[in-house]
Amino acid sequence: MKNIGNSTLLETVPGNPALPIPSGRNKRWLLLILVFAVAIRVLLLSVAWRQDHAALAPDSHGYLAPAQSLANEHEFRYLGKPEIFRTPGYPLFLVLCGSTGSLGYTTAQAVQVALDALMVYLVYLLGARLFGYTAGLWAAMLHACSLVAMIGAVQILTDGLFSFLLTVAIVLLVEHVRRGGFRSLFTACVLTAAATYVRPVGFVFVPLVVIVLLFRPRRLLNAILFSSLFAALVVPWVLRNYLETGYLGFSVVGQYNLLFYEAAGVWAQSHNVSIVIAQHQLDNIFRQRLAARGIGDPGSPAGIDLAGQLAREILLAKPIASLLVHLKTSLGTLLPAGSELSEMLGITMGGRGTLGILQKAGPWAAAKYYFGSNPLAALVIIPELVVLLIQYLGCALFALDGIRNSGRFERDKATWLILLTILAFLLIAGPGSVARYRMPVDPLLSVTAGSVLAISSLKHQSA
């Protein structure tokens, strides 16, 4: 069926509305896109293998050390203590990839590159099931060109694995919303829990799924099944943390971010200082309060609770300012990742306080400061800017079309899942926002933009 006027692009197998029929020509296009995606990712991987710093970020050691503990001691520890800041998903992945052996983390990088290349096919599948194979091809091409996904695949960080697990879960949930069936819902829930063990921000995805399920047949049963199964899968880690440290929670990263990013962002604005200075000032206040209460370990349950109390005290004192700072700084997830590529290539150097300038003076001032000593380095991000412009403009047009034709969105709850997920993950990061936090929804941005490009191409063909 093709109906350009109401944006319906699906071409399906009779009796099976979930499976698009790609022609031989489109299969060849898909193969070319996949070959291109693999080639460019392998090229970047070869660069990363030649320069050790290219694979490592400041957070990387926080995953490598617990991985060593898992491999050598069969315990999840960091600096000799039970680790409750990081969750075990990514360190376990590193262990399974042999990152604690003689090859180091090179195997993990290769596996991540393979998963990201597979993600290109998943993006095609998701776009094809939702909007037709033409949209799927456009979406696959956009993701094949995604610089933030390529860099995430070669770095020892959680983003690539988390994004892959979440995308597979979304593909299965689209299948469930479209066709029903318990197996797809069950598997999607297991993958969502696995993603949450990799990055605790996976908790954000659960209420979005429940909201969508509540508008489907058997709404209460499916919503209860999904949330109950998810809870059953994550509670064991909460119990482990409580039994080993006395902390009743999944990870302390939320409390840490609340103080040193959310509260620090508000503190920086209200005291007219950079966020780095604000973090140092809050750290001093935090340690003074620890000493006043006789708490020796900032990472103890009592210390963590105190960090949360201090953060809430600052945020609740200025609730409107806190919300505005959070929303404004969350837009940092939309910025290009080209700076990381230029650092990987040795063209520029990070760690010079660009984030503080970004949050205080805006993107243009930050770009001038970052690339000021080497203007030619800015050329590195031009291809990415083109891809991002297509993604963002396509997603905006898609959302506007949905508002204009709300009946179509009401009939297709899978579309709501896509849009809600994009919105939630783009707005969750706050003052700690960097481009790599966009990775979980980068495939979805490609899918929505791909649908708009497909409509435009079909209109052009029919003109």
C-alpha cells in the first residue's frame, strides 16, 4: 500500500502486516549500506588500536577495574570494596570478551563494532516494519553514517552495548504492539533489564513501555507482566547491595549525579561560576558535612544519603531554576561528537573546560574556544553536522505530521513508543550532557527521519 497523502508507506506480505517486501534492488541497497557501515567502522577501529588513548575515556577505568575483580576474585569490587556505583553488566561483558587477558580490551572493541554494524540492520528492520522498506533503507543509511555510534563502538564505555540492547528490545516491543504475543514481550523485558544492568538509566524506559501497553488489548495484564518481570530481574542486585554494604538501591550513580551535576548546574548559575568550580565547591561543602556527622567514607550508605540530602536542599530551594537549568543543559546531547573524533585523531585536546563554557556562554562560544587554536579541526565535524541536520529536521517534521494527523498516531501505539523514548532520553541527562548520551535514541532519530525522507522520495517519484 502506498498513500503519500496520509504518510502511509507500508508494503507488506498478505496476511502478515509486520513483514515488508523488499525488492531485489532494495536488497542490493541494503547490502551496500551494510558493507559501507562495516568498512568505515573497521577503519575507525584500526585508528583506535594504534592509539591506546583513543579507546579510553575518564570513566573507562571504572569498568575495567571491576571486570578484573570479577575475573580474578569472582567478586564485584573496586579498590577492595563492594562496588555499588557501577553496575555489573558492562564489566561482565568485558570479562566475556576476554578483556582481562593478554589481548586486553581489543576483543571487546571488535565485538562492539560488530554489534554496531548489526545495529544498522536493526534500524532498517525497525524502519521497514513501521513505515516501509524505503524508510528502512534511509534509516539504515543515516545510522551507518552516525559518528556518535561509531565512536561509541570503539570506546570502552557502556553506551554502545546499552544502545544495542535497548534497540533490540524496541524492535521486539514494536512486534508485540503490532501483532501481540507473549514471547516478544517477555524477551523485550529481559533485554530491558539487561540494558539496565549495563546502564541504570534503563529504568527510564520501563514506565514508557507500561504507558504504551496500557493502551493495548489486555492492557493491565501485559503492563503488570512487564513491570513485574522487570522488577524480579533487577531486585537481586538491590538485595546484593543491601547485604554487602547496607545500601538499599540499584546504584548510587543517581545520588552522585544529583549532587555533582544537577545541583552543581544550579549552583554554577546562581553563583556565576563554571560547573567545574561549582563541583569543587559542593565537594568541599559535602566533605565538611561528612566530617561534622562523623562519616569517614563518602561512598558509604550514610555518605550517599548525605549527598542526596545536600543535592535536594539546593534543588528544592530554586525549583523553577532547577528545571530550566536541567532542560537547557540536556540539549547538550544534541551536539556533534566530532570533537571526540578530532581528539582520537590527535587534532585537538580535551579536558580544557569546554563544557563549562558551553553551559555558561552557549555552543558558539564553546566551539570558538575549542577549535580556536586549530580552526581547520572544525572541518572534521562538517559531515556529521549534515547527518545531524537531516536527523533532527526529519524527527521534527515527523512529530509535526503526527500532531497534524493525530488519528494515525492513536492507531499506531508503536509510534508513540518511539517518540516517548526519544523525548525521555534526550531530556534526562541534564548538566552532565554530552553527545554520547544521545546514543540510545540515535537509531530512533534515524528511523523517524528515514520515514520523512521516504515520503519525500516517493513524492518526487510521483511528481
